[in-house]
Amino acid sequence: MSPKRAKSATTPFIYLHGGGYTNPIITHHWRLIAALAHENSWTVTVPMYALAPESDATDALTRLTAVHQAVARNAPAAPVLGGDSAGGGLALALAQRLRDERLPGPRHLVLFAPWLDITLSNPAIAAIQRFDPTLSLPGLRHGGLLWANGCDPRDPAVSPLYADPANLCPTTVFVGTHDLLLPDCRAFAVKARAKGTDVALYEFPGAFHVFVAGTFLPESRVARRLLTKRIVSSA
């Protein structure tokens, strides 16, 4: 997807959709992708990665590594890499894989309410769960184990929170305070900052899971403006 009025080469953005690793992309994802493309003059690549149980994290990361390298080779600048929920976790896992394999990585990571730990074992989650109108712990855990496909649930390929966050590109995270993934987003920000990674964590009071996909919401507009400023300032 590219802006209709782009007059020159635009910034490449690779977007990985959410859906618990078991559900396909939906209309709300496309609306968010369209808003990001038009507001920032980004050309967005949206890989339709195979879902569980037919596929798993190992296969997805292998294929997405090739996608990232192909986009990077044919673009005027290193791509921005991002995603929401499960796609956000997958984006972080991919960035860490590229770093570990010493391949060219993204210039910025954009994570909308990323799912960073499929075990969902953070004790702070329990206090938020009753306020979350969207997510269910049993369903998430089931989808996460399907995605792991037998590998350790704490393997960074499926739970990137457990990886070393050093030497990552600047990263921007958006999450609502009524999102049960909030505690792990906070834990990631603390851990990454301690290793010298530039992480900006924006928490929106009372906002639900991936509120940014509600592109008509005032909170979504604010988040998108913050993202634009953040990427420009960290370039």
C-alpha cells in the first residue's frame, strides 16, 4: 500500500497484523495501515504470514527474514518494522533475529499493544484482566502454544520478552491501561532501556487492546501523531 499523492520515493514500512497467531487480517488492520501510509508517506508491505496450527513461529521468522531483506534491498532507506498484538510480538522477534544473524535490520520498531510473552505469567496481569473487554487469557494461551508448536514457551522466537534487548533500533510502544498486555510492555521497556535501547512507551488511560486500530478515535489520532514525531526525531 502506498500514498496516492506520493511524488518521490517513500519510507518502507513492513506491518505484521495481529490476531493471536490464529486469525487472519481484518478490516480494522487495513484502516490503520491506510492511515499510517497516507499520514507518513510510507509504502507499506503487509506479509500474509501463515497462521497456527498450519504454521508456527519458526517457519514465520524464516519467511519474514527473507521478506525484510527483500524490502530492504529495494528501498531507499532501511524499513520501519511494526505490528499489533501478536504481530507486534512477531515484529520484535524478527528484529531480534535479524540482529542475532547480523543482517540489516529495521531503522525503527513500532509496536501496538504487542504480545511479548505467550506464557502470560506476569503476576500484574491479573489486576488488569477484569478491565480488559477484548482479551481472554485461556484463548490467548491456547493460541500461543499452537504458535510455539512444541518449542519452549519462553523461547524468544515466541516470547521475545525473554531475549536480550540490547542493540535494537529505536522502538515505540503504544498500549492502553485496560489492556492485559500492559504489564509485559512495561517489563520490556524497563529491560530494554537498561540495555541501552531507545524505547518510548506511551500508555493511554482507559484504552482497550490495540485502540490505535480504531482510527476515528481521538486517542488513535494522538498516538499516530506521536508516532510520526518520534520516528522523525529518532531518524
